[in-house]
Amino acid sequence: MTRRPRGLHPDERDLWHRVAATARAMHRDAAIPPEPAILPDLVRKPAPPIAGFRLGQAARPRPVKHDLAPTIDERLAKAPRRMDRNIYVKMMRGKLAPEARIDLHGMTLAEAHPELIRFILTAHGNGKRLVLVITGKGKLREDHGPIPQRMGALRHQVPHWLAQSPLGSAVLQVTSASLKHGGAGAYYVYLRRGGD
């Protein structure tokens, strides 16, 4: 598709004459091309708006939803129940007393991990079923980074450790403890029997 030449506007023609006056011809005997004809300015007028129409009026606004990872409590609550329902209900109400407990509160991740492994495997070997792991809720601190940090490193790491080897084979269920036994700063860990 070929385009029709648009011609020069008066200000463009004036600029062209000033530049051409300073130029030297390379070939003296070459013919000077004729000046292009002046075309009237073609101004596009915007189309009048359609009455009662607004761009995007039929589109439904999408709710602002952030795709955040679920909290530890949400993940544990959604985890399938793998133990007897009656015992589970008693445990969640704080009516079952833990047979052993470990307090990891104040330890670093490097200190707490081997202590948790030793504690869980010893309790499992001794035939205990319900143990309490105290992590603490974590300290509230300023977060200056672009990625939000969760409060309580131990609180978030302990459920992962309990699901991984070597503890995953000994653990049947992990849930947040009732307020009677520490609430959000502790976990009930229900251990398998030797034959489970």
C-alpha cells in the first residue's frame, strides 16, 4: 500500500529553504526538483462521545486480593485429621494432659532443631502419645524489607521439621495448643504407636 505524500506545512517549507540555502550542490548540472505542492492541514477531529457510554462500564471490578501464603494456624487447621475423632476433640479442648513437654522458647533455629529431634524420638521410643512443643509466639520487630517477615521463626519452622524426616514417621498429628497449654505459642504433637 503506497502512501500519498502529505506535502509541507508553511513552517516546514520555510525551514527547508533556510537549510537548502546553506547547502552546496554535489553535482552542478543536476536538475533542481520542483517544490511540492502545499496541501491544506488535515486535522482529525475527535469523534463525538456516545451518549451514556463509558469505557469499561460493562466490566466487573475485580476485588483486590493478595495471594499471601496461609498462616501456620490456617494450614494446620486445614490438614486432614489422622487420629481418632474423640481423642482429637478432647485434645483441642485442652482436656488431654500432655505426657511430656519441651520448651524451645528463646533458642535459635540451629539449637532448637536437634533438641526437637531428640525429644520427639525419645518420647516416641518411650511409647508416649501426646507431647507439647513450646515455641513462643515470637517477638514483634520492625520489618524494613520489601517482603513481609512472619513473626516467630521457631513457631513457623517447627511444623515443617515435624513433617520431615526423621520426625515425620513418628508424628501422627500436629495442631496448635489450646489456651490452657500455651495457645498460639505451643503445639500439640500426637505421636504414632509403634505399629501405626
